[in-house]
Amino acid sequence: MRSLLVVTDAWHPQINGVVTSLDRLACELRDIGMRVEFITPLSFKSIPMPSYGEIRLSLTAPAVVRRFMERYACDHLHIATEGPLGLMARSVALKTGRVFTTSYHTRFPEYVRARFPVPLSFSYAWLKRFHNAGQGCMVATQTLDHDLSSWGFRGLMRWSRGVDHTRFRPMKTRVFSDLVGPVFLYVGRVAVEKNIAAFLELDLPGTKVVVGGGPQLDELRQRYQQVRFTGPKQGDDLAACYAGADVFIFPSLTDTFGNVLLEAMASGTPVAAYPVMGPIDVIGDSRAGVLDNDLRTAALKALDINREHCRNVAHGFTWRASAEQFLQNAKKAYQLPSNLEKPRGLDASNSTALHP
């Protein structure tokens, strides 16, 4: 396999784990000589997604997406998201008999339920139909694998994540030296599904810091005026925030992995989180963090964790290993029965696997 085409509705300038994972995947595969192409919202007119203004919904047609796919002529197709571009690429692939894989990055049923009274069973039924049509759905953790299996997802493949150990590292310069310590840090999207208020409500010594932007930022700034809100940070500025904190707080109950957990650990900063999907898989019994249903207890206990140990645990996760795992999954897709679940109305003759 010499070339890969990734179709994604999540792309720059968004700052999130999906974009980071795909970006680093492309870098690693190009380093080993593969050609990697993308179809993203940057190529089309788009509109902001309601309640998620940073996410752009592409305005195009399947025929246009098909022309992009034919122009790139890549060996393997990977559909990373379930948005408009993902839906159109899936439709084209099924009609033309293209082998493709998908990946499950975001627990959208839980995100939707946090905003609207939509039953989980409805959302998961739709997502299951989307992903089961391919030759494999890549998931980041064992916990997510078990969860999706219980909803009827098939062909699940493991695709873990990595961290840039050069960028995210311990630093002598303490960016929060003007704050009363200890410093408890959150990094990520500032939105209701991230459960940030559970962190901000904790009775903790020192100072709480929130790094990131999102639809809930203004609301939380007004409610918690004693908290330092920095807005979004990237690159070395973000790395300095991780390294300058005493404990990284991860209050989310809905993330599938949590790349930020690895970034904090690589910076030498211990983690405090709930014992849920993501932290269970990344932190587990590594002693690089504390998992507890009482987040305050976890935060205070994490203060005693050796920072060098956190860094050492993070060294077990690399982007090269992540890319190699992805590549093995893509190759395996050509050994599996084509179209694990065919959509209604498609003729079986259109579902023959194509081999590069």
C-alpha cells in the first residue's frame, strides 16, 4: 500500500484530538514514503455547525467528492468522520466498490443528548449503520471497543494515539509563576459535554486554569471569575501551560481517548480524572495519575505523584507506533468480507472489494 486518502469533516483551523491524530498520522506515513491526501472542508463552501461554530459543514455533492477521490487515485480510502463529507465519501465508495475503513473519534450520541432529548439508541443505530458498511472501524481503546460492540458495531480495529515527546516536555520556566499554587489545569474544548464545571466547582487550594475556547467559554468566565481563562493555546505556548501546572484535571465523562492526557503526562504533569473511558485506558494502573469518582480526592492525591514517572509512562505512546497500527488495519481491510453491512437499495454487485 503506497498511498492513502483521508476524508474528514474535522480539519484545520479546528483544534481538537481528531485533527491532531490525522495530522500526525499523515506526517508519520509520509516519513516512511507513503503519499497521503486529504479531502476536507477547506476545499468547499461551508457553513458553521449549530452549537459547534468551529466545525464547518461542507456544501457540496457526492459527484464532486467522487471526482476528488478519482483525481487522487489512492490505494486506500479512510473515512474519519460521520459529517457531510464522510457521508458522501461512504456513498461513493459503496456504489463504486471501494474498500474503505472508518474511525470512531467522538461519542456524538452522548454529545447530542447533553443538548437535546435524543435517545442514545436512535443515535447509535444511525452511527452503527454508517460504520458497519466499511471493512473496519478503528477505535482508540479497549473500553471503546467493548462499548461499541454492545451497540452492535462490527469489524472494530484498535488504533491508539501518540504524543510529541519533543514538544511536550518538562520545563524549568514556570509559566504560571504569578499564580498562587498549586495550579490545577484543564486543557481542551470549553463546551458542556466536557463537564468542566465539575472541575471548577471543586474546593481546591491554589488556582484553577482553563486553556481552550468553545461555546461555553463566556458563560464560565462570568460564573467563575476567580479562575484563570487563557483562551486557546498552541505549540510551545500550550506546552508551557502543561509543564507549568501541578496537576492536570480531566473532568470529561464522554471522551473516547483524551490526547491531552498524554500531553500532560509527557510534560511531567500528573492527571486527575474520573474512572471512565479514556482515563481508564490511558492512565489505568500506571500510577501516572489518580482516577476516582470523587474528582477532588483525585486532584489532591495527584499532587504527590512523581513527575518524572509521568514522563516515563508517556514514552510508551508514540505517533510512529500509532501510524504503524493504522497501516496494519488498512492492509487487513482487504482480507475481510466486503461491506460488513450493506445499505438498503444497493445491489450486491457494487460491493466487490478493490485491491491496490
